[in-house]
Amino acid sequence: MSVDLVVRNCTVVTPAGRTPDAGVAVEDGTIVAVGRSDQLPDADRVLDGNGNVLVPGIVDGHIHNREPGLEYKEDWESATRAAAAGGVTTVVGMPNTDPVIDRPEHLELKFDRGEASAHVDFQSYVVITSENLDLIPDLDEAGALGYKIFLGSTVGDVPPPNDGEILEAMERIRETGKRLGFHEENGEIIDHYTEQFKAAGKNDPIDHSHSRPVIAEQEAVERMITFAEETGAKIHMYHVSSGSAAEAVARGKDRGVDVTAETCPHYLWFTEEVMREKGNPARIQPPIRDADERERLWNVGIDNGAIDSIATDHAPHTPEEKKVDDPFGNTWDAISGFVGLETEVPALLTFVDQGRLTLEEWVRRHSTRPAQIWGMYPKKGSLQVGTDADFTIVDPDLEWTLEDSDDLHSKNCVTPFIGESFTGKATTTVVRGNVVYEDGAVVGDAGHGTRVDVDDV
């Protein structure tokens, strides 16, 4: 028997454990065997893992690919090129584009653009506003992965529904069986402090952070959990930035609410001092928190399990929009968000090297759990025989520093991770049996990536 592709000489790691001197066999884009290297079949192409670690393909459930409408920042091709280079095999795009993804024809447009140019597999959320509650069944039928509500101000100024409409949305979404996620910041609190700070001439980058206090995030988490407890909806908290919010998620889980949560590498890596050190390039919403909140996020969210998954909130903007040439200038003239698809795996592997995570825990939160949360498992995130042959090979011992944004693959590459040093990096990325990144280069044609059909999982 000969198959299309075999990878040998790796340590295969899943949440269940690790197998040394092992690999994967692939035929027609599907995994047909996982096991010891000497037990795998012959193949048309054989890759030597060089003793590195092979894991289920990384799933990033939170990126802003900016297409349609904002392609000057990023598009499907450039975002998924960065994903491939970062070891990410599946991404999920956010709906605050132009037009916003709020009706079936806009969702279809986003899918069509992805099919034409993506390097890795993809999906998309749809946004819920006051204007499209009646379209929820149609959006489900159109293939949406899940739903999102922006509770606080964000890039694109998508207005939130009122609380009554959110309750109604939860009831309707519950009937679809899919999950509703939130940008969980109380908009009224944020607007109040932003106006106060501007009036007082508080214009430093750290002032943007302090205008969005932890209580705005914590309250929004508590309120949505209460609504979900009432309606029985499945909910998700995107980009949890603080230990206080993670504690609120934990309380919801303890009450039996089906609430899941993600955090991002930058919240685990930096403290708010990065705003004083690097300025507006590190501006993001919700903001990076102080050292106490970061440590509580680690303790409650990671060590005690309140945080289910890791994602990036990858959000490219031009250097002009990020005020790179004036990083400590008036923060209200800058925009929030930065790229992350090529630093997420290195950051998490660095935490593994530091002993803050095991390899198994990293894989669970960065591949298996996001796939489970968003209905893509076991097709994605599993390494099971019969599933998509998506996997990532990493060198967990490689020490390196991100010297310059030119080393990244997005269309715009502003990030506070410039100058940071890591231990670990993706070396090979495989999507449905096709190698899309190896030897430091993205390979293959754009358009290989395909929409993940959630109706088939």
C-alpha cells in the first residue's frame, strides 16, 4: 500500500498524550493512519519531522481578515498566508467588514472571496444587530459558524442590540443549536470614561487602556451569563483580557451555564506597561491589563480552566492608522488592534518552555477546544483517522527574536511583539494533506483553502 503523504520521525502530541518517533499517513486529504514511524505505509511523498513535534492543526477562532470592503488593511489571501506561516490551519473571520456580515448574501460574499484566495481553511461569524433578528434562521441555513454581538464600541462602529433584543436573539439562536459570542465590554461605561478623559486632556496611550476599565468587561460577562441562564443559549466570550472577567466566566460555568471563553497571547504575555513602552502600536480593545489582572487570568483562566481556548483577535491596520511614526502621540487619533497569526504559536510554545503550560494543554486550548466549541470537531482539531489531514509541525526548542515587521506575511504588520524573543516556532503547516508552509516559505497557490461546512461535522 502506498499513500499520498507520510510524515515520520516526530513526537505526535494530542490532548491525550504524546507518542515519540511517530507520524501521520494521508490519502486524498484525509488521515488514514497515526502511529509509530516504522509502522506507517510507503508514500509518494515522505516528510522527515527531524524529531520535532506534530500536533493537530491550530484553529484560530478569532481573526479580522477585513474582506470584503477593507482590503487595504488585509484580505483573505494575506491573512491566510500569515496563518500558514504561523502554523494555523483553520481561521474564523469576524463580521465587522464593509458590508458587515449581517445577512445571507453578505455571508455568501465572504465565503466566495475566501474560496478564491485562501491558503488555509476558513469560516465566518455573522453579526447580530437590532436590524436582523428575523434573519437568524436564514443565516443558519446559509452556513454561518456562529453569531456575534458587539456590546461595546469597536472598529467599524457596529451598534449593539438593546438588552431585550439580545434576549430575543439568544432564544432564536438557541433553536439553531449554534453559539453566540460577545465582544464583552459595557459600552455605556466606556463611553462615559472616554468622554471624561478627552475633556481632561488625558491623551496618552495608557489613558485609552484606563478608559476601558476591567469592570466594563466583568459586568458584560456577568450580564450575558445571566441572560444565557434565562434563555438556555450557548454563549462564548471573545478575547477575555482580565482575571476578573475569567472569574465571572468560572462562576457561570459553576452555575451550569453553557459559557465558553477564549483569551489571546498578548493578554498572557504583556502587562499594561507595554502601553508606556511601545505606545499606540499596542493599543487594543479590550486593553492589555495590569500585572495583577494578568496573573489572575493565568491562575483562574489557564491553571483552573475558566478559559477554554486561545485565539488572536488578529486585527491588521496600516502603520498610519496605528500612528507608528508617533507612538506616544494623542491616543484618540490612533486605532485599536494588531496582527497575531504568526506570533501565537511561538508565544504559546514559549509558555510551554517556561513550564506554564504542557504541550498537551497547549494543543487542547489551541486546536481541539476551539474546534469543539465552534462545531468543527473532529473534522478539525483531532488527528483522528478519517478526518481532515490538518497538522502543524513545530520546533519547540528554536530560540529566535521577531526583529522586524517585514518578517511577517500580513498586508500590514504592526504588532507589539516586534523585539520579543521566543522559544518555539512552526516549521511545517499541512492543510488537508497539502503542505502550505515549509522551509520558511508559504508554498502552493492561493485558493487551496476551503470553507469548513459545519453541516457535515
